[in-house]
Amino acid sequence: MKNLFDRNIESDNVKGNYNILSNKIDVWNYVVDEIKDLFKSADYLKLTLPLGESSLVFDNKTLDALNIKDKNSLHILQKSEFVMMPPGPISIFNLIKSNNLLENDIVKVYSYGLAFVDHDNDVQTDPKQMHIFKSEIVGEKSSLRDAESILMAYRILEDIGVKNIMVNVNCLGDDSVRKNYYDELYSKLNKRFERLCKNNIENPINLYKEALKQNTEMNIPLTGIVDYLDKDNSVYFKEVLDFLDSLDIPYVLNPEMSGSIGFKDNTYFEIYSQDNPEKILVRGGNHDNILKLVGIDKKLGAVGFEMYVDNLMEIIFEEKKDMLEKDKPQVFIASIGYDGQKSALKILSLMQKSGLVVKEHLGIKSLQKQLSKSKKLGATVTVIIGRKEAITNTAIIKDQFSDNQEVVPIDKLLSTIERKLVFEDNTKSKSKK
């Protein structure tokens, strides 16, 4: 089956920009609505975020906290100071602050919209347009909330049908921890790694990862950053892992994960399906430092995640092809002549009001072509109306199981169709058994 988004429909001049075609939208909306319902059931408030923020918000400290090198990585409108689709939780925190949503001890919020995402976590590649859910738990600073955020993301994926889910998790420490870790790595690596060390002064975890790749001959003993956490960070992270153990959430401690845009400090996690490990479905982690930079109480904490709907939908289509059955119409309406078209429109309205999935091609004059369309779409029942049927207030019904046709009065049309649909459902159920 083709990927959800055929790359030939990408815009030629905007890399990563694409359309969602109509034959995908029903399943797309179904999945998005399911995710929204799951957030609502977990007592999350829905936020609608602004399109952008002032670039003045993104000073050097904020960029550093967001794991962004400089403002060149932001999408700033020309001749303005407006950052489009701002990365990270900045807009969420500004909205929480300006509307006093933290009057209670804790607030759980989510939003849904478009963003530019560094989808493969590689700063050398261009970001792509993605539809994402952003989620934040703000208030109590606790390892419990970190685990709760991972649990929320995991349960959403599980409930909508993603299989073989795995969580990669690491602790990135804070500035002090990362400096000490860098100094320790630098002392262990000889002059052969001098350039590598200089290139990764700000990212010791990446230094560790790259040194491992080049360290096969020298066999220098290197360990991940979790072995260099201070006491408070170590206890906190161990508690997060203990919670995950108690929840039976499968995870791997991955010392090579160094965060991504929007996630730089302490707990960091990525979630994927082991059947499609190249597609990251969720990235999440701790946002305490960003919360402080926005001007919210320094004693409070924040943890959140981003769920990448585009990657998720490709997996949903691959693993749950039966969802595409929603595209098959229950009823197809065909007509002959002007009088038939008028009567067909009334029947179309009747079928739609009853909640049935109905298709038609009334603009096609050839009845044979209309019937071919019905067969191609896989409609369970085809309703045919010509001039004779319009005059006698009847319709011809033809089902997909036989070539038999029956003439039915209009006032009995709906009940007859519903009976045939029930028969088809029962037939399918028996065949599956």
C-alpha cells in the first residue's frame, strides 16, 4: 500500500508541505477525534494556540532552553518580528500565564495544530510540516508527573491501535551535570578526539555517541550521562523508571538520546512502534527551565510531549487497513433523466438524514456508467430512479450480492435498505467465524 502522503503531491517550492487527500480524511478525522476524546477523559483542557509569537520572546536563554542553536532555525515572517508556528511549549505557557490557569495546584492542557518538525532529529535536514498534538502537565514538580506524561502518550497510541510500542528514555541532566559529564569525557579521550570534543562542547551526549562509533580500536571505557547525574537528578530519574516498571510500560534506557528541539533537560523520551522504528510517534520530556523563563513560579514544574499525527497515521493505515472500510458507501443512488434526478435528490436527502453513507454520480447521463461506479465503490445497495419510478413514487433496489432487482415504494425505501444492510452485516460476521 502507498504511504499516506505520496511525495509527488508535495509543493515544489516548499519542502515538506503537502495536502491530505479526500480519500484519507475520514480516517484522519476519526483518529484525531479519538485522541481528543482520550485527552478529555484524562481531564486535559483543550487550548487553541496563536499562529505565532513575537521574536522578542526568543532571546538567547530561551533558544538554549529549547535546544535551538540560533534564530535562523525559527520561521520568522519577512519584514516583521513574528515567529510562525513557534517551537516547544512557549505559546502554551504564555497562555497559561496570561489566563491565570494555575490558580489550582496543577493544570493539564493540550493543543492540536500544524508545526514545522525536525522529524528525523537531525539538524542537518530541513524540518517538515506536521500536524501535532502538544501536551503539558504544569504545576507540581514531580517524577510522578514525568511518568504520567509518558503513560498518557503510551495509552493514546495503544488505544488507537498502534502495536509493539516501545519507549526510549534518557536523563539529559541540567547545565551543571552536562558540563561535568563533558569534562569527564574530555579527560578520557586523547588528542585523536580533540576536534570531536570541540564540536560537541554544548552537547556531551552527542560527543559520547560519536566517540562510541570511533572508539572500536582504542577501547576507551565510556559510560552514559546517567552515571554522572548528581544525587537529586539521579534519585528523580530512578523514580521515573520505577513508575514505568510499576505501570508495565516497555522501555529501553537509551544513553545516546540527546534531546531534540523543545527538549533539552532532565527526563527525555521518544515512543515508536517496533514494527516501524524509523517513525518517531512521540517526543517528550521536562520543561521546568522554559517554564521559569516565561516567568511562571520557579518552584513549579512542567512536563509534556509532542505527538506527530502524520507519522502515526501512516502506521494506522498500514496496520489497520479495515478502517478504510469507512470509505465504502452503504448506498449508491443512480438516476435516469430530469425527473429521475429530481426524485433522486429527495432520496439522497432522506438517506443522509438517516445517517447512511451515500454516494451518487447524478451528473452522469449513462445509467451503465453509474452502475459501474457503484460496483467500483463497493456499495452494498444501489437505488435506481427513472421517469417511471418518479411518476409512481417508487424506486428500484439492487444489492451487491445478486442481480435481482425489486421495486419498492418510496415510503418503504429506508426500512428496506436498512434490512438489507443488517443482512449484510450478519453475513460478514458469520463468514469471519
